[in-house]
Amino acid sequence: MPASRLRSCLEERGFIRLDPDPEDARAKRVMLTEAGRARREAAITAVMGDLSRIWDHTGVTPEALLPGLRSLRTALDTSREKGRR
């Protein structure tokens, strides 16, 4: 599904809203609504059982994954910021 269609679907369902970007009048910021936050929490809860079983089976803890996930997030944020310039 193209990103624009996904965004439209999420907006139509009330999970996100588009706010003006105060730094760039041409851009919009995608923000979660209260309904979007509730749906995100429900999704996290739904997968936690499966993730717990995986962690138990492999012996890998969520804490062990955090440094790598933080590095990935930083790299993605940096890449996204470079794309805005």
C-alpha cells in the first residue's frame, strides 16, 4: 500500500491527524490521536505474549536488544533529517 493511501486510511479512521509544520509551511506533521495511541497500546499488548515466548525460548532479553534498537532509531532519524534538507 502506498504511504499516501496508508496515511489516508489512518486519518479516515481517526488514528492520526496532520498538523502544520511550524518550521516549514509546505510540510505537515503526522500526529497520533488519542484513538491512535489506544490502538498502538492494544497492538503492543497483543504481541507481547508472542514476544515473551520468543524471549523465553531464545534467552534473548528485551534489554539486550535495546542498544541495537536505539542505534537503529538514531540512524533512521539522522537519515530522515538529511532528507528534509
